[in-house]
Amino acid sequence: MKSKVPYCLMAVIAIFLHSCSQEELYSTSENNIKLRFENTKETDKNSDGVKTYKTKILSTSPLKIESEELEVIKVKHSETNKMSYAIVEKVTFKNKSKKYSKVEKDCESNIQKGYWYDGSDCFVYGTIITDDNCVKLFIPADTATQIVMNECGWSDMA
């Protein structure tokens, strides 16, 4: 009976050390995240069709990032109607012949890929549709795409 106690104690210590090492992973990476976006421009000759951006998560409530290529926007989830944030590639409005918003200056109706933040643990990949009144709606990607593209594990972030 006495010989089982040290083994149980060692198992508890091993679990504790493993959980500590997971937290250290987040602190040593300084809350950096790699997000992959499907390459939609034919001029880009990326062989795998995906562009990867590394960004720093400054806060999850509200969502704030540090990035020159990406930005945070507020969106509504198409299935739950829950408002949250999404990370998308920055858009520049170059073509003045496009239809602009009736509500906001420099808001253009468009379709783009991005990551909706579920508010707890995951950045969910999908499509964001912006209508001509600047309403942004997130539509999650199919399950197979989400398995490849989603970025989860942020519930432990301070």
C-alpha cells in the first residue's frame, strides 16, 4: 500500500508540471498567433494558396491585436446572432467606381475571409459579408475547412 502513494504523488506532480508548461507556452510566445488566409489574388504565386500572418493578441476582451496587415472588426455571427470581433486582412479602397456605404464613409460592400473570435477559446475561420449599410455578418466555413484553419487554445490567456 505504501508503494502506491509515491506513484500517485509522482503522477500528480507530472500533471502539474505539464499544466505549467502549457501556460509557459503562451507567456513565452508573448500571445503571438499565426493566422492563415486563403490567397484570393491570382497575382500572388503562393504555391499552397495560403498566406500566413503572425500577430500579437494584446487583449481578448475587447479583442485588440498588434499587426500591420490585419485589423479587428465587429461582426454578427450568422447562426447565433451573437456580436463579437473578427480578424481580417486590412482592406484599402482603391477603386472609386465601387458602391460605397449609405451609412459610413469608406465602407464598401464586400466579401472577405477572416477569423471570428468566439469570446472564449477559438478563432473560427469563415467568410465576412459587408452589405451596403456597413452591416458585417460572419458565416463559418465548412467543418473540414475549420479543422484545418481554426486557431484554438486562448481561454488561458490573461
